[in-house]
Amino acid sequence: MLLGVVIGFVAMIVLSPLPILGPILAGFVAGVICGGGAVKGLKAGFLAGILGALIIAFFVAIGVGFMGAIACRPIMGTILGGSIGFVIVLGSLYQGILGLVGGAVGGAIRGSQS
């Protein structure tokens, strides 16, 4: 299952410019690689989506924090970066849900073929 989550996560990062289709396809990839039916694919797709959302929010928060530090306001940059990262994490939970849907479909397809 770990391999499916990691590859689904990489697919999530690569396909992140596609707003709705990207997380579904990444969850589908995680579910197909994970195998074991719809439930196992559902878990793999959800974990790949949540992990992708957390990593993207982390990098955005770090980037905004550095921009605040460059503007000679390190405390303000840290506060702004953290709050923007938190909002992105909350707003991108849809990636986990869409990854869950894609993973369930991928796991069901892989489970029906074996």
C-alpha cells in the first residue's frame, strides 16, 4: 500500500495544475497500484491526496515566509506564511476526497480483474 500512496502522491504533485481531474487521476493511480479492492484503493487514494495537499501547503507557507523575511518583516512573513498555509490545507482537503473517489474506482477495477 505504501508504494501506491507514494506513486499517487508523485502523480498528485505532477497533476496538481489540473484542478479536479488531477486528484482523481492521482487517486486512481494509487488505487490501481495498491490493488486489493475498492476499500484498499480508497485508503491509498485518500492518503495520497492528503499528503499532496500537505506538501503543497508547506511549500507555499515557506515561500510566503521567505518573501516576508526579504521584505524586512520576518515576524509578519512567518504569521502570513503560516496562515496562508493553513487556509490552503483547509481549502485543499477536496484533493483528499477526490483522491478517495479515484482510489476507490481504481481499486475496484484492479480487484475485478484479478
